[in-house]
Amino acid sequence: MIALRHPLLLLAAVPLVLWAWRVSYRWGIPSSRPSSRLGRLSSRWLPILVAMILGLAATGPEWRTAVRGAAPVVDFAVVLDGSSSMRILDRPDEDRWHAARRTLAQFVLRRPEDRFALILFSAHPVTLSPLTADHQRLLGMLARLDIDSRDDGTAIGSALMTAVRRLEESPARSRVILLLTDGVENRGRVTAMEAAEEARRQGIRIHAVAIGTNGESLVPLDGGGFARLHVEVDHASLQQVAHLTGGESFGAEDPTGLERSLTSVDRLEKTLLPVDPPSEGRPLARWFLLAAALLTLPLMVDLAFKRGKRRPDWVVAS
């Protein structure tokens, strides 16, 4: 089928057609005054037809055909831990919070065809973005995101259940929850295993990334200086949650390990799913221009023969 890449340019063709109608070529083809019906129609309508074809050529016409194949389509619900322990410095130049946001942004950029939802949690989960394919908006939200320590805690189960609700109505055949946390579940009305069981029933996989290691670490204070905070990561529970749903569990002791973990998730979720076949377009503008040139040729020949001659009386009179 024929499609126009710039259909609004058809409006620009309207003045051209009106001009061709008002000042249409009337000398005749090929005689000075057309005597046949074909000659009269040609002298009247050829300029208008040429104007219309030129207008269509400007809109970028294409012949579009379906391309058989598949495209990678996965719906992700990203569950990001926003508890105060994410301020811990696993290396001097970057804390866990900034490392998580940076690597998540890289993960999103590597998957331009997929949709993402974003859930931030500490003591309670908050859906910051429903499923969206607007990656620029999502990346801007990640860049502005910050931790609110007034609502501290780690409600992993409640956050996972929220992610399940975000994905349960998704039409995608591949639905994935990506959990990033550095703590042990200590808040919420739903346990992580209960949420994982619900995800399994819905056919949703959970990939869990445990950030950091057990023990004491330095946390920067708002007024300056550092405090020591004891943190535990429940690796065993995260492994159970992931494996129950057919997902994978990863350990990320520092930002470099976090990058490797998300790269592994990226490789795992490269499933090719059948989708409505995309189409490709073959430009037709050159053929429209060729048709306009061929239609203009008899007009140019006629003008060449009459160049320098006086206009016929019948043209002047009319």
C-alpha cells in the first residue's frame, strides 16, 4: 500500500494547483489552437496534473510492504530499594543509590523496544511510573529521584506485589520484575515469598539483584562526616524468590558487580516474540517526479516551437 511520510505537505500543494488552474497553459498541443477533444483536454489539464504530481512527490510517498519476523518485546517492572542503607559507599566515589540509578539507566537504553514500570520502595512501595515506552521520560525521572529517609524500612514483599499488579494486565508474553535491594525484609504486610508465589501464578519472572555485602559500612551524613551502619543482605531469601518464578538471583558487592548483574539480566531477557509484522517503505518520489517530467515534455516542446511568436488572437480574446 502507498503511505505518505509527510502528509501535511499536501496542504502546500493546494496553492500550486490553484495557480495551475488559474493560469493554465492554453496555447494548444501541438497546434496553435486545439481542434480535437484530446488537444483541448491536454492543454487545460496537463499543467494541473503536473502540479498535483509535484505536490504528491513533496509528501514523500512510499510503497510499504510487511516484513516478516519478530521483535524483542518484554515488559519490565523495576523495583528499586530506596531505604537509607542505599547511601552506603561501596567504593569512595559512588554510593549504592547513584550506582543503581546509573546502571538502571544504561539497562533501559540497551532495550529500546521494551516497556518499563518503576516502583520505589522503603517502608512502603510507591509506583512512580506505570508501564511506559517513553524512555526519555523514565530516564529523566530516574535522574531526579532521591531517597526520603523519613519513611525508612525494607518492604520487599509489598513492593513485589505492587510490581505484580503493574504487570498482571500486560498483554506481553514475557513479563519480568527486576528487584534491586541491599537489605533484609523488615516491613510490609506481604512477605517476599507470598509475592513470588503470586508472580509465579501470573507467569511473571523475578530477577533479584542483591547489592552490597553483610557487615558494617560507612554512610555519609547530611551535615558532613560518616556513620557506621550494620547492613545484612538476605541472599538466601532472594534466591528462593527468584528461583520460584524461574528467574535468577545475582550478587553485586560493588557498582562494577551491579553492572555485571544487569548485563546478565539483559542477556537472559532477549526472547524473540511474534508481533504484528513491521513494514518497510520504498520511496516513490522519484517515480512521481519522472511522471511529472514526462507530462511536462509536450508542453515544453510546444513552447519551444512557439517561442518568439505572437500569441494567437483566440488566446488574447479569451
